[in-house]
Amino acid sequence: MDDYRTHVEIDLAAIRQNAEAIKTFTGKRLIAVVKADAYGHGVVPVTQTLRGVADMFAVATVEEGVKLRQAGVQEPILVLFSSLPNQASQVIEHGLVPTISDWGFADRLNTIASDTIKVHVNINTGMNRSGVHWTEATQFLHRLKTLDRLTVAGVFTHLATADEPDKSYVFVQIERFASVLEKIPNSGRSVHAANSAATLAVRYAYFDAVRPGLSLYGIYPASERPVALEPALTWKARIGWIGSLSEGEGVSYGLTYKAPHQSRVATVQVGYGDGYPRALSNVGEVLIGGVRRSIIGRVCMDVSVVGLESTDNVSVGDEVVLIGEQGDAEITVNELAHRAGTIPYEILTQIGARVPRIFKHESFK
Ligand SMILES: *Cc1c(COP(=O)(O)O)cnc(C)c1O
């Protein structure tokens, strides 16, 4: 570990335990969302860890699905968003389960398939970013029956506001979804709607399977915390330089921080080129020696500067925690996101390719 200027540690046992806890809590089949490199956690080790717990994996793109197949994943893989017509052959070749949101792609698949293909149909109940509109869904599903190579193995919708305290629009969406389901025969199809927020807070949205992402990684999307989840990711960096400032001296680009008195500073080897948000300039905090220290001045591409107290006993090479625990202190992804004016999803998925992922508890492979 001494070899990294910055790295993340992924506790695979925590991910497995979170998935098991969610499955026990819901009592439903688990579609584990592992898009965007498993929210930055490393999709191949994560899917290997979830073998036997997840009933299906969900990715955003055909490319992500192909990567999982090439890594030997044999569970069903759902591609959550529409695929391009020219990707139909890849969907078939790699045995992915595509999402149908329009007639064109369905027709294309049916034309080139030589065997039956399972598909899930996305119904737009008010998120309004994808899917067949709920008022047209019954007719659409009926028409799909004319495509003899397609089997509608699942029907789903996506909720726009499940992470908000006011659940009234969630109920509106679920009612619309239910009104479609009512009109189609229930023939063992997988029906799913619940993202992490609904999985933790809206039982009414469960149907046959839940479809969480963020919560698998131990992060709560909202205030409801009915299940104990453990964050799986710790982000660390090392001190690369220690310097001193005399009163009034500025720090980093633009000299936006001015030393109020003579003081010492430490440069931490992480910057926005690693995905550490530049928005944390002058507002971020990190852990050094088990205590909080502030980011001073602008976050640079490769490094960030931290203010030290006169009593701090730090050396070049010391470990700094950006996300996670150190001693009795902790910085959560939610806190970091809040300080940076964003959401935990963005923080996690922006952790760059330059940051090595070190996996702990790989025994589940
Ligand atoms: C990303 C995504 C999810 C998972 O959402 P979380 O909030 O991370 O649980 C579920 N369904 C769809 C369609 C998604 O795009």
C-alpha cells in the first residue's frame, strides 16, 4: 500500500453483507445494479463477490454487459437503457437481456435473432427520461406478442422521487405502473421498480424484485435507514510535501487562501485529475492523524493543500483519509458530496482511472 500516492480500498465483504441484508429485509429477488464500474468500486470483483446473492445484474450499456460476460459472469445481465440498433447482434451474441423502450429496437432484435430472446420492457410512469409511456404500454406489450422471437421476461419502471421525504409522487408512479400490470396476464414475469431509496423506504414499490445500486455499496440515498449498511469504499492519499507560510501568504492557484498567521501546510497527493472535486477548494476536510484538517486554497489537478495546526506531528508519506475512517474520525461519501455541492453517486463514479482499487476480502471469488 505504501506504493500509492492515492488509492481506494474496497471491502468486498461489506458489499456482500449489504446485499444479503437488503435481500433479507425485502424478501425479494435482487437485481444488483453494477453500472459505471459498480459505482466506481470495480465491477468484476463486485459481481464475483455477489455471486449467489444477486439473482441478476444490471448495467447501463451493452459495453458494460459484454465486459461482464468476458469476465466470466454467467448470471442474467440486464441492460437498463436502450441499446443502439447496431448493438442488437452483440446483445444476442453475449446473451444480455436488453431493455425495450421502443418498437424499432424490438423489431430489429426479432429480425436478426435465431433463438428466443428474453427482454424487459421499461414503462415510463413519470420519470420521463426513458421507456414506453404508461398510457400506451398495454397496447405496446400486446403488439410485442407479434414478434415471435421476443419473450417479455420482465417489466419495470423507474421512480423519480423515492429519495425525497414526500412519497406522494412515488405512489402516483406506482399506481400508473400497477394499472398497466393489471391489464397484462401475469405469466411469471419479473416485475421491478425499486431503486435503493424505494428499497429502503417504500415496500409498496417492491413487486417481485428490487433493483438497488447505491445501497449495495453501503450508502444511504436518503434519511430512511431500516437496514444497517456498511460503506465499502475508503479513499486514501499520502502527504507529499510539508511547507510553512508566513502571515498573509497565499496558497495554490489564485492564492484564494491567505494565512491568518504563521503556519504549516501539507500537500496531499490527490487532485481533480483523480476525481477529487475541485468544488472542495477552501471547503473540503480530510483526516490526518485521526483528526479533521481543512483543504486550503484551490484543489489542483494532482494535489491539494491542507492547513496544519502547530501541534500536528506529520511527515511526508503519512496517510490521509479523504473518505472513510481514521482513528475515531470519519468522513462519509455523503458528507463529501454535500460539501462539494453534489450527490454521492457523482463522487463515487468520478473517482478516476488513475486511482488504483485495492480489494479486501476477496475470498468470495
Ligand atoms: C441506476 C439505476 C438504478 C439504481 O439506483 P440507485 O439509486 O443507485 O439504487 C435502478 N434502476 C435504474 C433504471 C437505474 O438507472
